[in-house]
Amino acid sequence: MLLQPKPADVFVDRHNGPDDAAVAEMLRTIGVESLDQLIDETVPAAIRLKQPLNLPAALTERAFLAKFKGIAGKNRLFKNYIGLGYHDTQLPAVIQRNILENPGWYTAYTPYQAEIAQGRLEALINYQTMVMDLTGLEIANASLLDEGTAAAETLHMFHSLSKKKNATRYFVSEQVLPQTIDVLRTRATPLGIELVVGDHRTADLTDESLFGSILQYPAADGAVYDYTDFISTAHDNGLFVTVAADLLALTLLTPPGEMGADAVVGNSQRFGVPMGYGGPHAGFLATKDAFKRVIPGRIIGQSIDAAGNKAYRMALQTREQHIRREKATSNICTAQVLLSVLAGMYAVYHGPQRLKQFATNIHALTQVLETELKALGLDQRNQFYFDTLDIKLESQELQNAIKQEAEAAGINFRYFEEHGSPRVGISLHQNTEVTDIADIVAVFSKVLGKGESKTLSLPEEISVNWADSLIRKSSYLTHPIFNSHHSEHEMLRYMKQLENKDLSLAHSMIPLGSCTMKLNATAEMIPVTWPEIGGLHPFAPREQALGYSEIFRELEAWLCEVTGFAAVSLQPNSGAQGEYAGLLAIKGYHDARGDQHRNVALIPASAHGTNPASAVMAGMQVVVVKSTEEGNIDVADLKAKAAQYADKLSCLMVTYPSTHGVYEETIIDICETIHQHGGRVYMDGANMNAQVGLTSPATIGADVCHLNLHKTFCIPHGGGGPGVGPIGVVADLAPYLPGHAVVDADGRTFGSVSSAPWGSASILPISYAYISMMGGEGLTQATRTAILNANYIKARLEEHYPVLYTGANGRCAHEMILDCRQFKKAGIEVEDIAKRLMDYGFHAPTVSFPVAGTLMVEPTESESKEELDRFIEAMIGIRKEIAEVEAGRADAKDNLLKHAPHTAATALTHEWTRPYTREQAVYPTEYARMFKFWPAVSRIDSAYGDRNLICSCTSVEEYADQEEKLVATDKGPSY
């Protein structure tokens, strides 16, 4: 007997769903002889890669984790007292294990189908309530990307609201975090807004050219100011005021809302989320109720379901880009849901008393440190402070000596200059102990040659020397949810109760077109919670982050190989930020050539709504290109408009394969046309899962492309975020990739688009792991399998549901659009199909995008044939139920679809009066009978929720007593 030794545990076989036998059967169903034939019939020959991907050989899971442990070990874990919005903290183990490391939470999708997302939605309501309570304002969104971009969103919001129509200047306190100022400048410049950076104490707010301002609380150097008079004067002069604040400090300090602030922004990182070398962290934005119609991002609100029970859903204009397009107030698409859930749960677990105790301990230790440093003769400049001391030094030489000694002791401080004098900033945090204070004092003692080490202790009580107006007197986090789960057992049960209300990839496939809900392998996730990955401050010296540098360098090189581009920036921390950064690179290129007048962006009518919104934010004028009846770009219209706007043409934004799920044969001609007229081509990378290894953005002629790492490259969606959206560019656009104001980002000096130099650095290891374990051949096989799975579903369903668009040979790409519009004749809407799928145990495909009344289905490569068949069975079963209505055998209004989804409470009602059986309602398949996922609520009445906007935690009694008030709203399609 002969045996053939070879690797037995290949990761690609874990990632791709169908095995060889299943592939053969699927190919027979499709009607092709081989997978090669299917790919040849699907992907145009003109755009196929001539060579396979040149990537390192694939590693097994064990080999990867061993290699990565060595890389991570090159990161050095110092004690970090740098501050500037990032602080060491402690994520409770019960939250880490049961949310951050739990696929029931991290593989769920954005809660557009609210009936099967009630757990996440409640967690986000908790987060909103926490932010509103601590900031002292009336409404908050469900998280933004980081502090800098949250500040930029308020700049844009208040600029659009200002009644001073000719005002184009924005006052920025010089004590706003430097990375925030950098992001503000990047965002302001394309809009023609000038930043006026100065001392808030001497600012001239009577200047008619000012429309708003932003302050930092506490300030970047740690000083705490009472901004009440500044805000009052600003309002008297028609200015809006944003305050960037520290949530933990607000447990002790008077909230900015009580000072009159119009908006409060910040970062919830220090509520239990590891620093992670910069992200991901949930930014927050709270504002006055008067601005609820224009607040960017997602807002979670309460409503009622069909049975009159309380239910949550996304409220107001949370998808306004699809309705308002280029008139949208923001391009925000991704929220940092998983991180906001962590921060909210941190507040639930600790409650107001423990949060205040954390803050008290930090402030007490800061007082102890100040006393000891003053005893050494040092000059501490902050009169009032919370956790940060500002030490003024006599010379640069002394600053250098302190830095050398501190780093030798494994300690990082902040080193900066203020008004020409060298300073050392020291910011304490939740994990600081008395022994750490002794270590800090020892550094200064040694450098100054003074004193002996001594034992320090935390005082039994401290006297807060702040002005009375700065001391918080109002209560916060009074809702029972923040006062009920302080034992680990109760917290565990609460999180599990919420998890059980949510459908995730742990239950079934989530076939959302354009959203690529694929396997997030456990081996890819493991390093995320390693201290070597989570424990680094983003502004620590680069030599302490050599492991991260290696990850960045290799990942950028691999993404260049996949895209065909010359350079990649990892900074954008969402797909929409990637779009924006890509457009800024194009704008920077034109501006550098003296072509500032090139500001027209051609955008197909079928484009994702963030495309036109991002273009406007980049200072561009949007011109829409028509689509043909077949769903492709109308090339004649594109050529005509490219010629018409030749002198002003900046770029084309195009998605490939198209948003309609087709590899357009004319794409090379389209790109060449744009180049002939002096424009550049931006490719939206939403559908990159259908390109990797078969074609590439550079091959089709694109100049820049963003990559959704949370789609194609396996970073989990996390219930709606985190997302990561790096961009790749051709060589002549590389100088315009984003840099950073605080850290040398590989010599790049162009404006930053995110607060941290490498964006959401701590989750980049997930994509690094995916590529490492797949290799070039595996990545290509994943793309081929995604196309196979999609065409298999198409072959099985096209006799039941018309497939709206296909390629030249009748094939779809990695997704397809099922046309459900004909069912309207029988009174069945596409929403009814989406809700009925819940009874079968599935999340709906993408609803009414890019075509109203349709479902866009993307199965991904990770789903097995068995799971595909189960979904197909559900869709065929629903088609039969529709046929019953069409034939008049089922009532047009009182039927299975119109009442879907059916909850356990509905099925167990004592008196069943519906014209179909309970079994038909809740057990439409044998699989559903065996493995039933029960929707938590019946169909939600969104219109009721918009008339009665409630965006914070309420008790049952409070909820029942709410008075109805009409709230107008923009409602976009689910996507």
C-alpha cells in the first residue's frame, strides 16, 4: 500500500463551504462541465489576470498562530501615560468572553431587520442613554467612528444649519486634541471652511465670518475650564458650540450640556475598550433635541410591534444617503456597533457608583502625583485638572533626559511644547496603582538628582479644589438597567438574554447582497485580544511597535498585490471613510497640477448612496450617469457627459462588478474614456469579493479603490461595525494618501481622515491572518467559489423569481437581484418576504437596493451546499405561499406573509383565529421545527416610532405614558 503524505488540515477547506462532491453536483445543476467553464462564462476574458497572485504560501492555523505570536512579541508593552484621548482601561472578563469573543455578537449584521436584532438594539439604546446622561444632552446617535471624525461631523452639521450664510470660518481651541484638529482641517478644506485655531479665552466671537466653534473638556494639556460664558457669548453671536469631552471625567465634572453646548463629541474608548494602537473605538455624538433631524449616523429608537409590545429599531434618517444622495448631510455608513456595545455594557456592569469611583481614584492619584512632583521643585501648570498634569520644564535637555529615563523604566509620557516651553504631560487611567505613581516619581527624582524612593499610599479622602461651577451635581445612569447587573452572574445572564434575541452567522447564512457576510474564522480572531495587540497607545514611539509595523508593511504589500496598485493606506476606518480618502487623493493630485477647477464626479445612477455623499464632502459636483435597461452603465451617456465636462472632470466613481451583480463587459472602455478626458477612476471596493485572484482594480483601469476589510477580508461586521476601508492607489496618487499630525505615518504629510495613524489597527490582524492562511491560490479559490454559490442559487431560483440582471452569458457575479415587484399585484411587498424569511430562520437578503421591490442575494463562498439548499427551500416555500394569495386561496391581507414574523407569544395564544395553522406559521420546514430561531417581536411599526421618537432607556410605565408627537422623517431602503 502506498500513502501520500501532505497537509491534512488546510485552512481554505475550512473557509470555503462546498466540498468536491458538492461542487460537482452544483456544477451539474448550473449546466457547466467545470468550475473553469463557469468562471470563463462569467468573468470577461479582457479583464482576467495574466498571472496568479504572488503571495506567500498558505499557512495552517497552528503555523499561523505560532508565527503571529512571534510578530506580536516585537511590540513592547510600556506603561502609557500619554493621554490625548487614549487611556489604558480594563475590559471586564465577562464582557470580553461573552461579547467581544462571541460570534453570536460579532457575526451579526447591521440591524435593518429589527425583529431579529432586538438584543443589539437594546445594547445600543443603553449606549445612547449612557452618552446622553453623561453629556447632559437630549439625543445621541448609536456611535461614530472616532473622536476626530465625530468632531468633523458636527462641523459639517452646524455649517449647514448656520443662519449666517456667508460665514465660512470655524473657531477651534488650540487645546483641542491635535489629531482632531488634523481631521477637522482635512474635512473643512474641500468645503471652503477655514479653521481659526487659537486660545478660547481671547477669541473674538463677534467675528461675523464665524459660524461655530469647538472646545476640549478637559483640554489637551489636562486643564479644566468652565465654558459657560464662552458658550453664552457664542450663542449671542450666532455661533454653534461643540465640546469634545471625556466621558469618565463627566462622572465628576459638570456636563457640557449643562453649560449650554449644542453638541458633545468624544471617544468611549476608556469605557473598557483596549487602546489597540488606535482602534477600533466608538466615537460618540450627543446634541440637542432640536437637531435630531440632522444628526449624522444611526439613531436607535423605540416603537411598538404588531401586538403593541415595545420594540426597538433604527430611527429617522439612518440611511439618508439612499434618499438624498448628493444632498445627504453625511456619508456615515458604518457605526462602531461592537465597540459601542462593549462601552455600554461596561457602564451597565459597573453602574454609576463604580464609574464615579474609578474617576475618583484616578483624580486622587493625580493629586498625589502632583504633590510629589511639586515637592521635587517641578512646575505643574494646570490649576484645575481631572487626570492629567502639565509639567513645565526649564530646558529641552531636561525634557530629553526625562524621556530617556522614563523609557528605560518602561514608561511613556507625552512630550510637547507650549508657547515655546518644553512640557511633559502625564495622564493617569483606570489601571494606575499607587506603585505606578512611585515609579513615575522615581523617574523625575533620578533625573533631577533629588530624594530617595519612598512608599506612597492612596489617601482616605481628598478635597476637590475645582471651582464649584465645575463640580457635577446632576445625577446620571439612574435607569434600572445601569443599577441591576453588577454581579457577574446577573451580567452574564443579561448579555445572554440579549444575544438570544439576535440572529447571526452562528444561526444561519445572512445572504445580503453587497455586504459579503462570510466566515470570520476563530483562528483569525484569536490575536485580537492578545495584550501585545490591544495594549499599545497609538502615539507610543514607533520603535515600541515593531510588530505592528511588520503587520502593516506586509498587509499593505499583499493588498497591493491583490489590487495591482502601487501603494495602500490602512488609515480609513470604514468603507465610507475609504471612499472619502480616495476622492481626496484624486483631488490632491488635481490640485497639485494646478487643476483646482476639476471638481465634477461622474457617478452611475445605481451607485451606493455613500458615493455621491462622499463626493460632495470632497468638494465635488455630482453628475449622474444613466443605467441601461440591462442594469449596466449607459456608455453612450457616460461618454457624452465625460466630453461635456472634460474641462472640469475630476473622476468617475464606479463599483465593479456592478451594484447589479454583473461583470460589465465595457469597463475597460469606460475607464479609458475617463482618462482621455483628464479624469481619474475611483472604484468602489464593495464587490471586491468577486475580483480577488481573477481580476483587479488596476487591471480594469481604476486609479484608486477602497477595500472593505469587513467584507472581502473577513473582519466581522459586529452588528454594524467595526468596518475598515483602506485605499489602494496608482503611483502618482501615492503622495496624497493620508498622513498624521502626531505620528510619522511613513513620511506621508497629506491630511488625516481618522484620529489614529493606522485607523482600526487592532483588527487588521484578522485580515492579515485570512490572507496568511489562504495564500494566493486559496484567495482565488474563494472568489471562484463565491461565483459558484451565487450561480447555483440563481439556477435553482430563477424559475420561481425572475433574476433581474445577468452578464453576456446569462451568469451573475457573486450576487444577484431577485425581482419581487410582480407580487405587488397580489398585495405582497418585498418587505413581507423579508419578514417571512425570519419564520424560516433566515435574515433577509438586501431589500430594495439597488432596485426598489427586489432582493439582492449574496451567498459568499463560506456557505455549504446544505445551507444554500436550506435557503433555496425557504425561498421556494415562500413563493408557494405567495401563489396561494395570487390564486385567491389565501386572503390578501390575512395571510402568512402579512403577519410575519410570528413570535412564540403569537403561536401560543389561547385563541387562534388566523386562516392558517400555527404549524404553518412557525414551522414552515422540518429544519425550522428542529432548530427554531424565534423572532423576539412581531412586525415593528416604524411610523409609530418616528411619531413618538424615544432614543433612550425607558421603563414600561414611562413608555406607556409618552405623548404622541409628529416627527417628519426620511426613510431609506434597508441595505
